[in-house]
Amino acid sequence: MRYQVLSQVFSASGNIGNFRPSTFVQPSAACVNSFIATNLIDPTLCPIDNGIVVPGMPGVNKSTLNNYYGDWEPRIGAAWQVLPRVVIRSGFGIFGGRDAVSQTSSLGQQGPDDRIATLFNTTYAGLAPFDPATPQPTESLKAQARNYKTPTSYQYNLSTQYLLARNTSLEVDYVGSHQVHIGRNRNINQVPDEFRAGVIQGELNGCPDPVPSPACVANIPTLCGTSSATASSISTSAQAPRVTTACRCFSISA
């Protein structure tokens, strides 16, 4: 039996931010109307980092994620000689591993420590000098599920080995694996069904009147461990004695 705790990756400098829908505050009608008219976010009307949490905030640890404590990894194997020439072997194990570290480093690519803006109908000259107190272009958001479980692989095999002759055997193996808690990105800000036709046809900017749902204004890719995969294979192999030669070598050096 094996048990491990893989703590969540964090930034030593604390310069990461994670978007949490539970902390998002519905923007005011003035904020929304200003954005619809200009495609810019007015900091005097809208909270710039709305919904973003950073390490050190109340209830937010240094990784912004919860550790997972359910990583049990039992492993077992058995062999049985059912006949003088036949042996059956089987094994099963659960293996957990850390996901890519890039999932956490990507959280440093947004406010408040970094800002990647999306620009519309503007020039570089029109952006200088930059003043954070003036209306700003929209930014990209990234999020990671607060309860992110360890990616886990269930691996199993069954093999039958038959002795054909002395030092020669035939083996048939079935090997399979099933993975759970695999990370995948999904957009948590889907436009509500009743407004999708208007968005596609360009009649709406993703925002119904009078005040839009927060799910209408942006695409927020969120990494969550909800995917799974299964793989299996059957293989056959034969083993025969190897011929080994030996020699004695002498060397003379001067």
C-alpha cells in the first residue's frame, strides 16, 4: 500500500492570480453600458480585477488551490502455475502523478501582476503613455479549479506463459490502463442558450439588456481534472535460448 500527498504548486514570489467565479461581483449597469459602447473597461466604473484572488487574501493559500488528500495507491501482483508447463501472472496498481507545472505558471499571466490585453481598432501610438486610471482594453483570464485532484492511472495486466521446450516459451499478455482526473480546459463562461443566436448573427455583443450575466462577456478557459481515458493492448512474444560466446583476450603494450 502506498499513500502520497502531492501539494499544489505555488509561486515563491506569490505573483499569481486565479479567477474564482464565487468572488465575481455583478458589474453595474453603468460599467456594462460603457463597455458595450467603447469595448473598453473604465476603472472608474468597473472593478479591474473582478473575481481574481491572489495568495494572502482571506481564505486563499499560496497556491490558490486546495491540496488533495485522497491519493491512495495500492499495488498487487500474483503468479499461479496451473499446469507444469503453464503459468498465469496478473497485476494491478494505482499510480498518481503531478500535472504539468505550466498550469500554475499560466496563473501569473494575468492581473494584478501581469496584464495581456486584447486590442480593437487602435494603434500603438494611441496607447502611449499608458495610464491605469483611464479606460483599458479587456484582458485574458485564466483559471484553475480550486479542488484539483491528482491525475491518477489504474494499470492492470494478465499474462499466460507456456513452456514449449526447454528454455523456450510462448507468452500472451493483456495490458490495460484507465486514467482519471486528467486536466482539460473548458470555458466556464458559456453564453446562455437564449442569447447564442443573437451573438452568432452579430445582433448582440454577448450581452442581453439591461445588465448582462457575467457569463456573457468573456471566454474564461478553466483547467479542471474531469477527463478520463482508457487504453489496452494484447501482445504475443516467444523467448528462445540465447547463444553466448566467451573468449579470452590478451593484450601487450609497450
